[in-house]
Amino acid sequence: MFSIRLKQLREEKGYSQAVLARKLGVGQSTVGMWENGKNKPQNAKLEMLAEIFGVGTDYLLGRTDDRNGTGQHLSP
């Protein structure tokens, strides 16, 4: 779920992987691996992503469908 949401949010903002990578201080290949589901960011980068996109970390991780992270969590 994270990889899908990350790509969706990135595209909504009109950012390339390279632009997002620069904002985060990581390589473009790192963003690519996140979007392909081959890796996940550490907590600090996850929080930066949430801030950049104006969403909650729970939304990014697929724990809720509420972009603000204030709604109910999805059932496991």
C-alpha cells in the first residue's frame, strides 16, 4: 500500500522521482525502490514524506484512508 500511495502522491504534486529524492536528501534509485515495494523508508524519511505531501504517516502506510490521519484505522 505504501508504494502505491507514495507514487500517487508524488504524481499529484507533479514531482519526478529525482525532485522528490532531492527534497528528501536521498538518491532517485531510493525513491524508485520505495515505489516498487523493494524497500521502505526509515521513520525520519517517512515523516518527511508525510510533511511534503500534507498527509499523515498512517495514510502513507495504508493504515487509514483519511489523508489527515485523524480518521478510523482500517481493519487488519
